[in-house]
Amino acid sequence: MVFTPRDQISGDAMRRIAIINQKGGVGKTTTAVNLAAALAKQGERVCVLDLDPQAHATTNFGLEPDGERPSIYDVLVRNRTMADVRKEVGENLSLVASDINLAGAEVELAGMVGREVILREAMTQDTEEFDFLLMDCAPSLGVLTINALAAADEVFIPLQPHFFALHGLSKLLETTALVARRINPGLTVSGVVLCLYDGNTRLAQEVVRDLREFLAQSRGTNRPWAAAKVFDAKIRRNIKLAECPSFGRTIFEYAPKSTGAEDYAALALEVSGVIEVGSPAEPEMAAA
Ligand SMILES: Nc1ncnc2c1ncn2[C@@H]1O[C@H](COP(=O)(O)OP(=O)(O)O)[C@@H](O)[C@H]1O
Ligand SMILES: [Mg+2]
């Protein structure tokens, strides 16, 4: 099978971003939901795709993942279009929901030819224009996450800076390299989002330093993460961010003056500004 690089499929400027980490509890969903809301507030047209059977992003937007309404499952398994299952959840903000049925998708897709690129095909056929498409992935590197990587141009990796944070990272990056080699040559790891950040601890600072050193080793190579950076905007630990999902609200609806809202607004500005892909190490490193 021959795969066409993304920029030959469509000339539009939509940025398709897969938010991945095979570890749970690192801030993927919180980032997908609140970065999306922040970008939408800045006037960007944003669509969130919930690719996790746990459907936390769906719940966070106030929808019940009860298996009753159309969801991404219907796109992947039943050939429905993205337009069929997409729903508006705010100004400039749409959601393709997940539901409990998605838990079976892995098995149902097992024998299907081209199962890794179903999502990409569905996106290619979709005519609706967005500036950003954010894919919230499950904590695994299974077929759903591979579908996200095959459909994405960019990867964001949320990371909680603790002692073992870097351990899973090489496996995750190797997976992006494999997908880039076999299915999606244009795939790029844009950066790491530090979540649940306690900036004043020595541990957090050490992890950030190790992470930068690790990423710097790949500069100038053809690895998908050769230009990856640690985003300057760090998401501090903030109780409001933990509370808002249970109210079915984003941080901007629930606690617009919180540090959580402030941090995701800052991240959105950094993300929507032109990211210097291919730029050398971060300024701090260059200065060091
Ligand atoms: N910056 C933060 N401050 C406080 N709690 C957070 C923060 N980011 C995430 N959380 C909470 O931590 C838990 C895990 O975050 P989540 O985004 O669901 O991770 P993942 O999607 O990677 O499993 C959730 O209960 C979430 O509300
Ligand atoms: Mg999640």
C-alpha cells in the first residue's frame, strides 16, 4: 500500500495534533479540552476528537458518553462521516465524542485491512474547515492511538515531571518514528507540555533539564522529534482544573480567573504563534 504525505492530500492549514502519552493521569485530557477552549476563545476554529473509550474529554464538555448518540466509534467501525457525529459544544468549538463502544473497537478492527488509517481517510473526506484538530488519546499505544498518529501532522506529549517521567518517553517516541516511517512521513513531535507542574521543586527542575538534554541529542537528525521543544508555558497544579470536569465545563467556564485558565491561555498563545520548527535548543540551553 502506498501512503501519500499529508501535505499532498490537502493544501489547507489545519493543524492536526495528536495528544499522546501511554501513561494515564499525565494531563492529556485536561490539555486537549482546555487548550481547545483557549484556542477557541482566541478566535481559532477548533475541533476536539475524543479517542479514549473512557470518554473523559466528552464528559468534560458536558456530554454523557452513554453509547446512545453517534460517536467516533461510528466513524471507525460503521463508516459514518465525521460530519455525522460532530457536535458543537461552544463558540468556535466542536467535539467528536467518544463512547463506551469504543472499548471494543480495538478487537473489532483487528482483522480489517488498513485499520491504522481509517481516521485519516475520514478526515480527508471531511469538508469542514478548522484551524486546529486536537485528538485526545487513550493511555495506550494501541490501534486507536495509531489512528491518531496516522492522521496527525503534529504530536504533543503531556508529561508530569516526576522521577519516572522520562522512562516511557523513548518507547513513545519510537512509536512516532515507526508511524512516520510506515504510514505518515510528515509526522512531527512539536513538543512536551509539562502538566501538574510544581515549578519550585528541585525534582521538577531536574526533570525539565534532563528532558531538554534528551531532546537536544536528536537535533539535526531526521527523527520526528528532532525539533521538539519543551513548551515555555507550563501547566501548574491547580485544583480548579481537577474540579471542572465533574461540572462538564472547561476551565474558562468554571474558573476563568484561576491559574489553570491563565496557563492554558498562555499555552494557546504559544501554540497558535508560529512555532519555530527546526529551531535549535531552547534559549536557556543555548545560554548555558
Ligand atoms: N494542572 C493540573 N492541576 C490539577 N489537577 C490536574 C491538572 N491536570 C490534570 N489534573 C487532574 O489529574 C487527573 C489526570 O489528568 P488527565 O488530564 O485526565 O490525564 P490523562 O488524560 O493523561 O489520563 C485528572 O483528575 C485531572 O483533573
Ligand atoms: Mg485522558
